[in-house]
Amino acid sequence: MFPDVTRLAGIRPPGAPHRAVHRVWIPLAVLVGYTFGPIVWPPLFTAGLGRLTRIALARTLGRGPASS
């Protein structure tokens, strides 16, 4: 899986930038936009699914933000 971009940028939890990118609505908006929009690029849809999976796994294991 693609490494977390916040870690590559040197941002560590629990900072505000880390919490901002771990919101569910960002990849969800990408998926909805891809589904209903004119964009036809499968890697974008796959990246959105992967990001949602990453967020869900982090929250399941207790490592993500508790509220969003």
C-alpha cells in the first residue's frame, strides 16, 4: 500500500495536518465525484478506495482520530 503522505512529509500524529488528512469525507468526495463526474481514470477511484480502507483500518486499531 502507498505509504501515508503525512509521514513522508514528516508530520506526526496528533497534529492538525495529520487529523485533517484522516477525514473520511475527503476520499468519499473523490469517489462520489469519480462516480458521477466525467472523470475516467481508474487509478483515482482505486486510490480513493485505498485511502478509505487505510482510514477504516487505523480507526479500527485505535490509531486514527476519534471524531470526524
